[in-house]
Amino acid sequence: MKYDVLIKNGHVVFRDAVKKADLAIRDGKIAAIAEQINDAADQVVEAAGQYVLPGMIDAHVHICEPGRTEWEGFETGTKALAAGGTTTYVDMPLNALPATTTKEALALKLAAAAGNNYVDYALYGGLVPGNLENLQELSDAGVVGFKCFMATCGTDLPGDFKNVDDFTLYAGMKKIAELGHILLIHAENAEITDRLAEESIKQGKTTASDYVATRPVFTEVDAIKRAIFMAKETGCKLHFVHISSAAGVEEIIKARNEGLDVTLESCPHYFTITTEQFEEIGPLAKCSPPLRDEAEQEKLWEALKQGKIDMLTSDHSPCPPNMKHSDTNNIFEVWGGITGCQNNVDLMFDEAVLKRQVPVTQFAQMIATKPAERFHLGTKGEIAISKDADIILIDPDQSYVVKAENFYYRHKHSPYTNRTIHCRVTKTFLRGQLVFDLNEGIVGEPVGQFILPSLDGSRYAEPSHK
């Protein structure tokens, strides 16, 4: 029997175990797994000494096309994702213009995405004031969930994303529950954080630490509690994005233990950059919720080690360099968003698996298995027979320094520049096709497909979407 690809002698990371094994791929699927496979293959990949993992499913990415392609487009963004070990991502309904809050906006995004993605992709719809009547059509068009902001966001530009008011949040949860969907929430108390920021600026307190002080942990926890209360009233399933505090994690776990269908994610920057380091790095490390101090970061690490963090995501939110600059050194004036998806996997493998002995099986669950299950991407997320052959190789013995010239981003900046990472993604396969090789770079043309959710994950987009 002949296969398309044979990956030999790697440490294969399964759902509950790591075993030295060979993997055979045919027609984009994992066709055979055995201690040794001696059949012929068109391509044989030697993986001795490397970990073989399911590709990351990054459930939180901002590709700004259409409308703000000068920030990040599908081509550059997905090259970075592929190079970083991501094989599928879910695109947030912002920061494109128009935001993905109507079927017409979704159609524009799909048209822009077609033929320009190096990895597979799914889409979220947005919940914003005034679009309650659009939720059904977005669901029918194939979004895998809906996203809202409880924190202030957006601009006055037509079609830009806006944060929800309490009525929209409540009514939106009712409708999303009827649709059987999940609501993703950016949870921060808008009124308190906005007023604290105003007061800080008036007092001339405009440093990185001053910015962090205007978004204290309790404002995240307060918003989480209010969202949970409304979810219990409406029966809506929730997913909390980029949780930055252990206290926030505990509130979500408490609600889950009480029967609420709720999950959460956090991001590499909350585990690897502290407030003090934010001061040193500067605007490139500004995000919201903000980076926390070392003590708070250690609490979050403890929550991760205890298995309380369901998923790791990048929250890749890029922008042009001028938006990360203030002539007056006022941190409040610069764009808040981390450019980081190219270093998701190896950075956290280094910090979690190599340095803190988090089981590599747990790591694979966080980056791949749980996102696939939560967002109904059923052919993806683990190494098993008949699953999509979305596979990455990580060399745990290869250290490197993050350099701007190696970035695939449209704008080659990141808070991780000049950081040493003690492992490296060496190959990325998408449905059995090599899309990134450490020595060759990006391989071939864009082959990413638009993925529709389904109970068995078996259906891809209809040809009209490609």
C-alpha cells in the first residue's frame, strides 16, 4: 500500500498519551498509525527526536481584510500562522471594515479570503447594538459562534464594531441560545475602565503601568460575573476570551461547576510578559485586558497547570507601526493589540512543557483538541485515524532568537522580538500538504479552505464560498 506522506519515528502526541510511532497520510487524512510502517510513500519525513502534534487551532485571530488590509491581510497573516504551527484559525468579526455583523459583510470577507489562505479558516459573527435581526442569517451562513465586547471598542467609522449595551447583551444571549450557538465575550467593565483612564490622563499618568492600573483585575471579574448571570437567565452558552487573571478563571470554573455551559481561553502574552516587562518593551506590548504583574501571572500559571485553562489562543491583533507610536509617550494613545501568532506554539511549548513540565498531552488539548470540540470542527484537533492530517513537528532541542526579519506579518514587529525560545516548529502540514518548512519557508500556493461547523465536522464550504 502506498501513501502520500509518511512521518517516521516521531514522539506522537495523542489525546491521552505520547508514543514513538509512524504516521501515514493519504488524501489529506491520517490513514495509518503504527509503531513501524514500512509501506512506500511519495514523501518520507524523518521526525526522530521531534514531537508530532496536531496543528494549532487558533480560535482568536484578527485578520483585518477587507477594509483594513494595510493592518494585516489573509496572505501575510496566514503565512505567519502556518510558520508558527497553526493549521486552522477562527477569524474575529473585527477589525475588518465592515465588521462581520451582517450576511453582506460576511460575504465580503469570504470573497476576500478565497484563494488567499495558507491554512484553513472559520468565521465568527458579531453581536453589536442594532444587529439582533442579523444573527439568524449569520448562523445560516456558517459562523461558528458570535463575539461581543463588554469593554468599549470601535470607532465612528461606518460599519465598525461596537460594544454591547446591557439590553443588547441580554437580548443577544436569548437569540444565540435559540440558535444553539456560543457567545464569545471580551469581559471588562467599560464604565469603570473608561473613567479610570480619563482620570489617569488628566493627572498626567500615561505610562504603561498607569494604563494597567486603569484596568484592574476586579473590572474583568465584574464583567465575567454579570455575563454569567445573564447566561443563567437565558440559557446561552459562553466562551470567555483572553482571560488575564486567576480570579477571572475561578469565577468561570465556579459557573461551570454549577451547570453553565462555559469555556475560557487565555493567551501566551499573559503568561510570558509582565507589567514590568511591558514598561521595558513599550507600546508593542499594549493589549486589553492588560498584562499583569509577576504575582498575578504566577497565579494564572497555577490555574493552567491545574487544567483550568481550556484553550490557548493568540488574540493576534496587528496594526501598522505608526499606530504603536505616541509623540507624547502617552500609552493611552497607541493601539492596543499584540502581534504574536507566529510564536504561539513554540513559545508556550517552551514555557509550559519544557520549563514547567505541563504534560504535552495537556498542551495539545489546549491548542487543538478543545478548540475543535468547542467550535464543532470535528475532523480536526487530534492525531487519530480519519482525522485531517493537520500536523506539526516541534524540535525540543533547537533554540533560536526571534528576529523581525523572519516574520511573515505585514508589519514586522512583535513584543517577542529578540526573545530566545528553546524549541522550534520545523514543519507544518495542512491536510497532508507541507505548507511550512523551517529550511524552505512557506511552501507552495495558498490551499486553506473555509470550514463550516457541523456535528461531525465533515463538511467544508460549498464551492460558492471558495
